[in-house]
Amino acid sequence: MTVLPDVWIRDMARKHGMIEPFAENRPRKGKLSYGAASYGYDLRLADEFEVPEFPNGYLDPKRMDAVRFRSCRGSTCLIPANSFVLGRSLEYIRVPRNTLVICQGKSTYARCGLVVNVTPFEPEWEGYVTISLVNCASVPLKVYANEGIAQIVFLRAESECRTSYADRRGKYQAQMGIQRART
């Protein structure tokens, strides 16, 4: 696999709609950086959040339908101590068939105790990225909409995969908003 540079990212975003809306990475005073980077792209956090409520006192990944979520919108979201919220990317992503995308949280948030969890974007996956924002700190933590939250890195394979996420009709394909866990 080859890590793809900013020139390829810009070209794919402009000609093939790989990232929409696409932003150049320019200094923005007082904001967490976002947009094109040397070997990746810094995703922005949208202003939509899903805040879980735990009536049973625990989570079961096979019974997430039992968990109630409260939807909220805003320029910021306060994540309770030792808890999480779901957010989504502002950008809609379309992954080429010969590409895998890896996502990591931004270091500014990591230094505050925020863990950004996103699984790899498989070949031909597309949609808004659902992002799990986990506050490991013992105090509430604020995140900012329309600013950088995570960086994605594009890895091109030597050849195309035999079966893509689109071919398998993956359950999270073309998600248009925050998608809760499905079984």
C-alpha cells in the first residue's frame, strides 16, 4: 500500500467528489485546523450529536436498540466525564475501489482526553462518517462543530479488491447522518 499525497487528494476531491465539501488547509485563527494536509485530510465535526442515555446502566452491542439517544444540534457539545457521544463528519466521503482510508483523532483533542474512534473506510464505502467521541477525562469536555476533529489518511493498494463494501451492500453504506450501531 502507498500513502497518497495532498496532490492526489485534491485531484480526487475536485474531479470525482471524493470529499464534499472540500476545504484547503489554511490557518484559521482560534480554530482547530481542517482541510487538506500533506498526506491526508482533516475532517470537520458537523453540528449534529447523539447523546446516549443508559436506562439499564450498561451497554450491549447486540442490543443497542434498547439504548435511547437524545439528538441535539449546536456549535459545541459538552461530553460528560467518562462517557461518549456520537457525531458525524461535515464532509461526505467516497472511497475509490483501490483505496483504504484510516482515521485518527487530532492531537489537540487527544491531549484533553478525547478518543476519536472510527473504523477504517473500506474500498467503495461512502457516506458521512459516524464518529464516536469518548471523553476519558474525569470532567466534561467540549468539542467544536465546523472545526477539525480527525485526520483521514488514504492508502492505495497495488490492485483493486475482489469485493468492495459497495459490492457487499454493507449496512453502513451511503449513511446520510449519524448512524447508531446495527446488528
